[in-house]
Amino acid sequence: MLADKYRLEQELGRGAMGAVFRARHLVTGKQVAIKCQLPSEQEHPDDMARFLAEARAAAAITHPNIVDVYDVGEADGALYLVMELLDGVPLRALLGRGPLPLGPAVRTMVDVMRGIAAAHRSGVVHRDLKPENVLLQRAVDDAAQGPKVLDFGIAKLRAAGDGDSGHSAPSLTTTGAVIGTPHYMSPEQAEASQHVDARADIYALGVMLYELLAGVRPYQANSATAVLLRAARGEHTPLRSLRPDVPPALANAIATAMAPRADDRFDRVGAFIDAIQPFAAAQGLEPGTAASEIRDGISTPLAVESLRSTRRRRLLGVPVSWLLLLAVAIALGLSYLRASRRPDDVVSTPPTEPATAVTTPSSSASQRPAAEPAPPDPPPPSADAVETPAPRPAVGGAKPRRNVPSRASSSPAPEPTTAPERRGRLGVGFGRDEF
């Protein structure tokens, strides 16, 4: 129980200054989010003053894109802040997927900028704008819900009538202290200037839009000090080098917002909105739906299209990988057919009896006249007597002798038999003459 009015039901998150709970009002039954100051922070007067400053800053703004504050109080020596309970995910959850589609990214940032412009009109400079502090809400009853800007914990309240001149009321930030997130911190804020104005938020908005479109932060370094030095020199990769489809006018507007010198930036958030508004309808979603329809805790229209080329190329509507698998299957099938044909399936003729040499019965060399010359060698075999290899014997049979014509025989080779030619096990194939 908290202050006899709220029942804390579940812790939703914890930060440097406090923990956030889902809670329910005991009288109305309405669910709310309550940020409670941590016990370790209760002994530091500056932290308590900053906690109250956050409550005053958020309560001073009434805008659909700024979280609503309902109540602030103290219980058992700890401060608490009662806010509307939002259902959604931080914008940071989408950035791990790479660059976001141009139209929805610009549209979402325009909604964020409108909320910040309202804060500036109320005399509040956020000073800690980053994707973690922008919540994308789920659609409610198919109705689009815009993004909400959270966490005014280090917001600076300017004196009434200051406008955007840069002159501000005394701040909780002491001389030399640096409060903020280095990647989104303007160079003048990094110097702990006591005159940080709306242009510090414009710088952070430019960095956020750059990151949404490029998929990376503009300043990359191994330490916070190195990041701040590069930001002070403006040493970042041009956006169109990483994202060529970004129109030059949009890239120039973002570069202007990120200028190292505050005087070179837009003088008000409204001017930044005017510069990028023409690109908010680039990819077809209706206005106001860019940060809606969150499904499965992370999916939004921002993440529907990823600009990384992860789709595999297709040929005639069929993935190339499928065609390769089909080709491999055909090759394996042909190889199997070749290997399955046995040698006995080859068409051949039956073996013939080997030719024998013709000799004179009971004749011997001693009975032949001495002067009689030796018989001449038989003529070479004609083309019709080409040697034909005998087929391989059947399993279990004796191996036949090769049909080698005798050189001593002058008789022609026997004619091949006219036995019907075998066609293999299936009875098909080429005959010897046809082959």
C-alpha cells in the first residue's frame, strides 16, 4: 500500500532515481504507473529536489505526446509520482533491426517533436531525449495511439517569459556537472552551460532521426569523452552515404539540427517540423498510425519494412535455392541410372567355337622334301573378320575362351549367329547394328 490510496501490484522498471510500479487506485479502481523514489536517494536533498522538478515539469505540459501526471506526494519520507499507465515498448526496441522505413520514421519523430514543442512553450527543456524515453503505444480498439515522451527527470524549467531566448532560471545542475546521455547530448550541454535552451533538445531530436534512418548513431567511439569530442567537431558520416534513398532536403534538415554550434541549428522545434513534414507521407501509412498497431510486444509499422537486403533473389518467381536443389536431384538421379545398368545388359552375340588350324594327318617334317619351301603365312584377316569380344559369362558358368582366329588357318572366320539380340532386363535398348 502507498499513502493509503494506491496498491502496488508489479514493478515495471528501475532507474537511477526510482522504481516504477503498476498500481491501482483503491477508490476509483483505475490502473496507474507510480514512480517511487529509491530509499538510497532519500538522503540527498538535490535528488529529492530533482524528483519534484520532474513532477512539476511533466505536470506543466498537456499534450497527447507527453505522459500525463496525475499526482505527486510523499509517503514514509519517500516521494512518489503518479502517471498514466501506458501499454507499449520503447522506441529503442526497434533500432536493433537496422534502418527504419523513411515515411513512418519521419512521421513518428514529427509526433515526438510536437510534444517537445509543447514542452518548450510551457517553459520546459527535456535535456535527456533518446529512444529509451519515447514509448510507442499499442493501438486501442483499432484506434492509433501516438508516441509518448517520458522521463523529465533532468528537465530544466525556464523562467516565465524566457521563450526560446536561451536565458533560463537557476538549474539544479551545478557548474562542471554533466547530466544526460553522451550520444544525444549537444556540445553546449556537455560543457555544463547554465544557458542550455530548446536548441539542446533540437540537437537530440536530430540525432534520433539520424539513427532511425541510418540504423547507427552518428558518432561512434570507444568512450563517452571521444563521442563528445567528435560531436563538438561535427565528425559524423553523412546520412546519404549510409542511406542513399534519403532525399537531400531531408538529410540537410537533419544535419542542420545536429550542427555543433547552437546558433547554426533551427531556432525552434516548429521550424524543424516544417522542414521534414513533407517527407512524413513517403511510404503510405495514414497520418497518426506510425507508432500504432504494436503486436507481439515489438512489432509496429515502423518495423514492417526492413531496408536490409535479406530477401533472396528469385528467378521467374521461384527462389534460386529451390532451382539448385532440383538440379542436384536430377544429377543424382542420372548418376543412379547409369550405375544401375549391369554389363550383361549390353547387346552382344553368343560366343562361337574357336577356329582350329588345318593340318595334314600323319604328316611330319621328316617326310617333306628337303627342298620344299615352307608354306607362306596366311593372308591377314579381312575387315569382315573383325574380332568380337565374347560376353561375360553368366553367374556360375565357366569362363569361355576368347575367340582368337588362328594364324595358321586360312579358312574365313565363322559368320555371326543370327540369334535374337538381347535388350536387357526391360527388353529395350539398341541392337549392335543400330548402335
